[in-house]
Amino acid sequence: MQEYSQRLADAIKKARLELGLTQEQVAEKSGTDVRTIINMEQGRGNPKLETLFPLIRALKMDSREIFDVAPNLDAPSIRYLRLLIDDCNEEEAATLLPVMESVLSALRSPRATKIK
């Protein structure tokens, strides 16, 4: 359980700092008490899903950072891309699929020019 608490603490603090938010701002955005945020960042307590879910959404986190046994520490660009996709509705995702496939095909082509 200690490993879970520390992983949760590290992930919450990292996400909060990446967004440039204070603990008070995170508490307000997630609808929880600032003391709860402080305790979670210090690896104390065992938050309920009702507390954790709004916090994950407020911090725009990928829940795999907390719940995966062996979290995949992707590059920030990949994490951000996943968050954008997760925020799409079905119609938007269906529209983006052929665009993404075309872009990836072009990028992976042997004749592709590197974009800087």
C-alpha cells in the first residue's frame, strides 16, 4: 500500500507543478479541501474514488500514472496528445482518425523530411 501512496503522491505533485498550480487552486478545481491535497502529496491517507476522480480530471492526468503496476513514463508530448484524444467525443475522434493515419504515414515514410 505504501508504494501506491507514494506513486499517487509523486504523480499529483508532478502534475500540479507542471500546470503551475498551487495546492489551493487544485483543491478548488477538484472540489476538495486543501488539507486533502496536502495529505495526498505527502503520501498520507487513502482517498476514495469520489475524491480521486475529480482530482485526476482537474490536473489533466493520465490515470495510468497512478493505477498501472508498471507505469509507462511517456514523453510529455505523448502524454499531452493522449489527454487531447481522451477529451474528444466519438464524432471528433472518428474525424481525427484518417487525419492522424495520414500524418503518421507521411512522417514514417522513408522520403519524409524531418520537421524541426
